Amino acid sequence: MNFLDNDSAESYASDMEVELKPETEAKLDRLASETGRSRSDFVEAALEGYLDELLQLRQTLDRRYDELITGRAKAIPSDEAFARLMARNAASASTGA
């Protein structure tokens, strides 16, 4: 299925086809119909947001790896990390945060 509308295709160097599950396509069609925005606008926005998040995560992981390698950060055992996480979640739950 081609998600670039005829009027939008001129602004792109090439078209791209994306295979969607029928239920995902139905949601996309409903949103486009209800908002008056094109399906390609929604696909572009969703993909851009996902890629931005993925790039940010990759930068964070690279930075943390560098900190571990250079000794600026110290690795902790997974059971200790899990215990800290559970304690933080319990504290948040008790304060209603």
C-alpha cells in the first residue's frame, strides 16, 4: 500500500510502501477521515517519533557504555539493580506519585 498521497509524492524523492495489518490500516483510515489529515502525515509523524526515540536511546546507551569503559560509572549486579528499582517503585506507590 502506498501511503504517499499524490499531492505529497512530489515533495519526496521516492515513494515507500508499507505493509500494515488490516486493523492498523483501519485505525489509520479512521484517524485520517476524522481529522482531515492524510494517512501519509500520520505514518510520517509516527515513524519520525519512533526514530527520534530510538536515536535518543542509542545515544544514551553509547554514553553509558563509554562511562563504564572509562570507569566514570560503576556496574552493579542485576539483582542489586532490580532491588533498587523495586524500592523506588514502592516509595513512589506509597507517596502516591
